[in-house]
Amino acid sequence: MQVTLQTIIGGISLGAVYALVALGFSLVYRTMGLVNFAHGNVVTVGAYLASTFYLSTKLPFALAMIVAIAVTGVIGLVIERVLRPLENKDFDLMLIGTIGFGIVLDALIIMIWGATGRAVPSPVAGAPIELFGLRIRTYDLVVLAIAALATVLLVLFLSRTKRGAAMQAVAMDHEAATAVGINVGRSNAIAFMVGAGLAALAGGLVGPLLYVSPTLGGALGIKGFAAAILGGFGSIPGAVVGGLAIGVLDSFAAGHFQGYSELVTFLVFTAIIMIRPTGVFGERTVNRA
Amino acid sequence: MKLLRGKRAVAAVLAAVLATGGATGCSAPGADDKSSDDSGPIKLALADAQSGQLSSLGAWELKGAKLAVSEWNAKGGINGRQITLDVFDTQGDPTIGTNLARKIASEGYIAMIGTAESAVTIAMAPILKQEGIPNITSGQSTGLVAVKSEFLFLNGPTSTTYDETLAKHVVDGQGIKQIAMITNNGSYGKGEHDAFLKALTARGVTPVADQVVTTDQKDFSAALTTIRQKNPKLIFLGAEEVESGLIVKQARDLGITAPFAGAAPQGTPVFLDTAGATNAEGTIVSSPYLSNDISEASKSFAAAYKAAYNEEAELHGAKAYDGTQIVLTALRSSNVASGKDLAEAIRATKYEGLLGSFAYDETGVGIRATSIGVIRSGKLVAAAG
């Protein structure tokens, strides 16, 4: 029982990070119908930026994160601006464009920070909380709180603001949205910017948990993508549920199947997707491809 | 129509992936311009991960090997010929490694230094054997010996030596019998698992827990909580630097206070940084190169290393330095032979290196001893007793 509960706790904090990555994937997908293959690399950029401002510039962790999110958001805008001429012209090229951006970012990371990685010390001091023989890291609670806050803010933005409502409209029918005077290009740009910001948030938060290296985003990107699909690609609550589910599933598979855990995780994932191809929340309203 | 476009998109993505993967190391088998003539520089290849999670190993290897080559070049090279060392990035990936092995063969390199990963080296070995290119690796898996290539040499001891020495120290010396194991299922981790388990079994000790993790696992709560419940006095760790560091960090967060023990990766700065110095305190390390102060040779090596790269020398750089020195010594003694003659010359080379006295046998292993160190206040020091 203790092992089971501790496994859930271990899975949830990484699951929250997968959820943030999945949110970024889903936000861009529901707005543009595009899978941003550079998303994982943006996570790595965010992780490096946050750790650089935190370790080298000695900014407080929260401030370092905000700066990293802002800079990464600009990178998102640049990606969208470069790809914009292809919007509604050739979707396949746009898809490949994001892969290209991923490779470029990867190369830039290695040029700027080198191929080797760095360890980030935990910004939250203090021993783990002990509760009924279970140990909960204080930093895990911080990660969960920030991820929850980010999700709430995103939902409020999409449902309560004019700009957010415009993005929803573009997601539903971009031609109709254009007809009523919504600037689709700006809507897409915001989706990319917020998506990149979420990637930086995920990368920055995961730094102290793991090890920041050029391959960091690759691993998180795949799990985050799987999480988005599992929850229902394009669905905001789906991304959160999918992320947490993948995190916990991963931890359980590790406990029960040890060396074969990766295989089991993705077999279970495949089985779920075969039963429910549209994911748990099964929105999939967008299909412009 | 929608379906068709979807399929096209998938095909396009596949094509892009294939194109990037294929571009890394494709040279036609016919492009054979072996230039092992008697003039011009002597071409050595260094194949190692220069990018990816294992790139720190590759960076250290390159520094050690480069130092050896530049020392020989400063002394006038071999038979008046300069030595060049060209770098090939394996990314720690066996598939890329095999591509690079063909490239190294077709471009006429006389010998290869590297790689630091047993799995990559094992993948490259058949091609290097077929092409007759001697290869001195920093890998330590017993699988390297099982390849039975007369062209493959190790620049350090095998896992068996590391773990036998470690078991002797902790079981025979300190009388610790309650031992848990956590290893990964990669080539290195599996080798460590089998070698240490064998050493324990020979002493009549059964591990209280034997947990296996994957090489890119990030959360170890399940494995570590199971270990914690068994209350071990010592935890054996068989994983690469970063993963080992994460395991130790998470173990301390879960309230595990038992010390860890392991081989080469646990003595590196990357492990220390990832785990955090306080978490790694007391880790027992089996290593053929504990510190830069063990001998006159290591002191001068460390000084030269510091002068060249402005950082402290460590095990992997020292191993690659020794390995490169052995290849260069064999090249001199054989009058720049190649192929089988060079392999025989390496086997015949007796060399006093930083790791100890090298004397190769038919298995390609040249050194069979390690020492025990302990991490104290963030530094690896020789263990007492």
C-alpha cells in the first residue's frame, strides 16, 4: 500500500509537467490544427534559459522563470511569423517547418550551452514532508500548484477574455471567424506564444527535478504529446488529465514491470487509443488537415 | 480528401525523419580510398558521444586523447610523421556508431579511440574487425570480451573487476550483508548487475532487493520505496552518471539514508552535481583512478590537463589518455603498421599508465585491478582499510 501511494506521488509531479507540455501541444493544435513538432525543443530552451538566469545571473527562481517564459514566448512568435505565409496554403510544409525549427533550436542549444548538461539545485529548501510514512517533496507541491494555476489562468483566458473567445472561434471555424472580422493570424500568433510560454514553464519547473541537457525536451516532448492524445488532442482538460495519467501510469509500470516499463506504458496507451481514438475527452473539433 | 491529406502529412514527416537520420553517416561502400601509405600524417579516429545525454563522457575522452596526441606531436610524431585525431560524434547511439565505423574504414583511419559506451562499441566492433581497424575502447562491459574480436582492446578493467573489488570491500572487509541493488537495463547497467550479483552470490549473499529501471526513466519512487521497505545497509547502483545522480537525489528525498556503492560513474563530477554533494556523501566507488594525486605520472597528467583545458582531470580523460598512449606506442614499435600487425603490436605493448600496468591478453583486457574510494565532502578520496 505504501509503495502504491508513494508511486502515485512520484508520478503526479512529473505528470503535472507532462500536462503543461500537453497543454502547449493542444493549444496550438486546437487553434491552428497544427502539431508543433518543435515543442519539445522549446521545452529544452525554456529549461536552459530558466536555469541560466537562476544559476548564472543569480535571479530568484520565480523571476528567472518569468524571464525565461517571456523570452521563449518571443521564440514562439518568431516560429509562427516564419510559418505564417504557409497557413492555408500548404499544411504539410508547415508541419515540416516545425520539424525544421526543432532541429535549428537543437543546434542553437548545443552552440550556446554546449552538449553537456547541468544540474539545477532545488529552489525550495527544506526536508520532504512526512505524512503517514509517505514522503512528499516540498518542491513537488510547488510544481503542482504552479501547474494548476497555469491551467486555471489559461481556461479563464480562453473563456472570459475577448481575445480568448476569438481564439475559440478560430478553433471552431477559421473561415467563419475571418468573416466576422477576427484576425486569424494574430490568433495563431498568440496560440504559439502561449504554447511556447507553457513549454518554458514546464522546462523551467522540471530543471531542479531532473538534469538540464539538450535531450531533456525530447523525452518530455514524447510523453507530453502522448498525454495530449490520451486526453483528446486539442482539449484543455484532456491535456491535464492525460498528463497526470501518463505520469502515474509511467511510475506504476516502472514499479511492476521494471526494465519493460516503457514498453508497458505505451502498450497501455495504444490500447486506450484503440478503444477511444479521440481520447478521454474526445473533442477533436479541429481538423483542418 | 481529408484522409488523403493526413496520409500525405505522415509520409512527409517520415521522409523528413529518414532524411535527417540518413544524412548523419552515409558513405557508399565503394568509396574506398585507403591511404595507409608511408607519407603524410598518421590518421587516428576518435568516436564518442559529442552530443546527447552521454556527451560529458565523450568530452572527457576527447580531452584525454587529444592531450596524448599533442604530446607525441610535440616530440616530433612517429617516424617523423605527425598524428592527426579526427572526431566522430556517435551521439551515444549504436546505429549512428555502425554508420561511423564504415565511414572511419572508408576514409583510411589506421586505428580508433573510443567509444565510451559498451553498447556502441559492441555495435561497431564487427565492422572494425572486418576492416582490420584496431579499436581501444573505454567501455567496461563483459560483453566487449564476448565479441571475441582480436582488434578490440579495453583501456580499463571490465565490470567484473570493478564489482569483484567492490564486493570484496563491502562484504568481506566491512561485513555488510544487507545489500539492495538498483541497475538500469542498458548495456552498462546490465553488465554491472550481472557482475555484482555474481560477486555477491560467490560470497553467499543474496540481495534484499533487485530493482531494474530503464535507461531514460525519470521517476524512481516505486523502485526506491520497495528498497526502503527492505531496510538495506548499502545500495548498489549500476547506471550512468546522470541517472545515478537522480536516483541518489530521489532516494534521499524518500528518506533512504543507506550509502550507495558503484563503479566509475559514481566517482564523476556529473554524478556529484546531479545528486548534490550532501546526498552523495559516503558513496563507495570502485575505480582504477581515484584521484590526480596517486602517482607522479598522474600528477603531471593532471597538471598538463589543467593547463590545456583549465579544468580538473578525471577518470575518463585518464583512461582515454592511457588508451591513446598505448596505440601510439604500438604504432612506434611496429613502424606504423596497420591492420592485424598493429593489433598484435598493441597486444604486445607493456605500458605503465595512469591506471596501472597494462599487459594485454587474448581477450583484449590489459588491466585487472581497481581501488576503493569514498566520497567525503564532495571529493573522492581513497577508502581507509
